[in-house]
Amino acid sequence: MIPTFTSILSTAKDLESLFGSVKYKLLNNPTEASVKLAEVLGELSLILEFVEKETVRYLEIYFLDDKSNFIQCRSALLSLESGYVTIKGYEARGHCHKITNIYEKYLDRWFSKVLDVNEAQQIKGLFEKMNTADGDMIEGIKEITRWLKDEAEAVLLLVDEEKLSEANEKIKSARLPIQQTRREIVEALAELKLLQASFIVSSQTV
């Protein structure tokens, strides 16, 4: 099954949409909290970067005809097959709690002061959602892990039968089915990075 990362993408899109609508109010009223908001956006970006990086790590595997990169490619597949990516993925899980801590300590008062009641409440609701997103985050990580594990296992069977051309085709054929998901991840990541840069610049004017 092709992973969709629905919960992770939903949170990122909600955040970029909500902050996009109030961005100029916040940028026109910078405080020391501006850099903390940039940090929040950076933390969420790390989760999306993790998903994209691990997916590309699989898709870029290609066995050369002269087998000069055989060990390197097979090692990458063994790593994906083992599910080791899960361990690295669980590191991303901790970003949700860190985001909430930053909100409670630095951002809540700033938002209440600068935004209207409805806007501040919407943002509070989103941060509360992230605080309880551990279950969704775990499922998202499991989703990419399962897909990569299944893909790597199938390719390794071909590799161990010395069917390298078929192995390459198997990896190549995975690109199109997951292309739209990767596009959505990169688009969300780009928006978050743009917002992050804006608040970093804003913090320097304080």
C-alpha cells in the first residue's frame, strides 16, 4: 500500500494555512517569541524532511551493470528491510511535545496580545491537536516504515537471485505511485520554510 501520511500532512497544511492568514499581524508586532515561532515551524519541518529523505533513499537505489556499487545498494536495502528507519522516525515523534512546550512558554501570550480572540483560539486549538498527535505521528512513521520494508524485501529477493535489472525496474516503478504524496510533502515543507524564514527575519528587528 502506498503511504499517504495523511495526519502529518494535515497538521502541516493546517499550520501553514492558519499562520499564513495572520502572518502579517505577527510580523508587524515582533517580540522575542518570533524566533520561538520560527523554531516551532522548524521542528515540524524536520518531520516532513524525515519522510522525504527516507523515501528518496529508497528511490535513488540503482544497481550498476559492473556491480561497482552492489555492496552500497544492498546495504541500503538491508537497512530499510530491517525497519531501522522506525528508530529514526520515533525521534521525530518527540517534536510534537517540544512544539507544545514552546507554545505554552513563549507563544500563547504573544498570540493573545496581537491576534483577535477567534484567531488566537484557532491557533490554540491547533497546538492542542499537536500535543495529542503522538498516536497519529506513530501511525505515520509506521506507514512509511511498512512501505519501505515491503519494497526493500521484494527488491532484495530479486537481488539475491542476481536479477539486478528487475530489481532496478522494481525500484523505478515505485516512483510514480508515490509521486503525488511526495509533491504534497515538499509543497508543505516549502511553505513552512518560507514562514520560518519570515519570522527569523522579524525576530532580528526586536
